[in-house]
Amino acid sequence: MGTGHFGNFLFMSKCKFQRRMELLKELGYPVITLTEALEKHQSGELPKGATVITIDDGWQSTYEHMLPVLQALNYPATVYLTTYYCFNQLPVIDVALQYSIHQIDPKRYPLIHVPEYGLGPLPTRTHTEKKQVLAIASKILASLDSDSAKQLFLRSLCQQTGLDYEGLAADRLFHLMTPMEVKETAESGIAVELHTHHHRITHNDEDCLEHELAINSERIQAITGRVPTHFCYPSGRFSPEIWPTLRRTGIASATTTDIGLVNSQSERYALPRILDGQNVSELEFEAEMSGFMELIRHARNLFRSPA
């Protein structure tokens, strides 16, 4: 992916992921399925240190790099698949846009200007300036009414900053798995579960969760032949107000991006997770897995609470 590493919690190097999985075995954490974990949690028979591996979105790199590691260690896992870009094999536009702006070389391109879209000229020298560029570019992206128009905008931005849109697309850096790759993943024993069709629960400020789940479920069933029953909130955004929709549609659990360990008080529609990423050290990972960081967070909350 060019120079450096893009996306701490979004992407992880293959070697780091492999080391993480080996570490689970070395430390003796039993890796079980999400369904088994929920059943044993309810019956009070959950093994000590039981671990569920969950992977969001269904990136092509999950199929290419993570799946072989999981298979080698005989580890079950859950992939929460968003299906629009699975069936429409184009770069996931918002992530590809973030990456493209992140990769701009400020020495060669100290200003970005895409006049046909009214972008710029804007400076790109610092991290703060690139964040401002991204915010404006994201607004332009949101104003475009089709994915093809959005891809053309990204192509134009890349042309103005020396980036290779065609290479990015050809290498499938920001593609999701194809339906055939999802099928192979499911056949390997990985559970493919719900993450909405378009990676959203609202559209134009209106609730669209039930519709998104229906399409998402239909597409996953068409690929895998099984009905998905577990859900992960897109970008971790959730509210108890939508839990009745989850109950009505038969969802067994819903996962968040809240950091923490699941315990006896955890709500099944607000399950926390340990978020692992490229910049998380092995020591930090072990501290999270052991529950040490959970104790630290609990102590901080006690001190912050009013007397």
C-alpha cells in the first residue's frame, strides 16, 4: 500500500495478524465460534479466556491473507460482510478516498486542486491540512448521486496528485471479496454474518436499518446457503432505540466497537470487543486479553464518577 501503513484498526500486516493468532495459542486462549460463545455464556459454561475472532467488512485481503492463517491454526472466526461492494467490484469509495489523501506527497504536491469538482486549491503539507482536504472531499463525494460518479471523482483526485487509480483498482487494495471468495470462506468454516448492504443504518437522515438488513441477509444467503443471525453495527454506531428492529428481524447478537470484554452484564445487542490494529503492541494486546486493561478502565471510571 505504498509507503508506510494505512489504517490502524482498519488494516493489519499479514505477519502481524499471524503472530497475533499464534500468540492466542501460546497463551492458551480457547478460540470458539460466536454462536458457541453466546450459548455457553447464557448457560454459565463459558471456558476461561474464551475468545471469538470477528473481522469486519469482508475485505479481499481477509480472504487472501487472513483466511490461510485461520485455516492453518484451525481457528473459527466470524466475518461481518457488507454486500454492496461484494457484488459491485469497485474500490470501497470512502476508504479509498481516505487512503488517496493520506498518500499525497506534500513535497511534490503541496497543493491539491481538482477544479472540475470545485476542490481547492488546498494545502496538503501537514496532517491537519490533509484532514481538512478529506472533510471537503467527503462532502463533494456525498453530493454525487451514483457510485460511478463517485469513482470518477476519485479518479480525478488521483490524477491531480500523482496517484494511480487504475493500479489501486487492479490490485484490489480496497475491494471486498467477490461472491465466489465469500463462498469459499464460508465453506472453510468461517461464519459470514450481517453488516448491512451499504454499510449504513440511516440514509438521508431516515432510518433504513430493516431494509439494509433484509438485502444484506438475502445476498449472504444466496452465497452461503445459510441464514445469518449475528450483526455488527457499521462503524460501531448504535443506539438502544434500534434494538426493537433487531429483535423483530431475528438478530441473535450485535457487536459494537466499544472496547472491553464481554461479561455477565453485557447486553447481547451491545457486545464490546478488543480492537486490534497495526499500531497495537504485543504487550498492549496481552494486557487487553488478560483483562488488565479492563481493570484500568474500570478504575478510571470510578475515579471520574461523581461522589
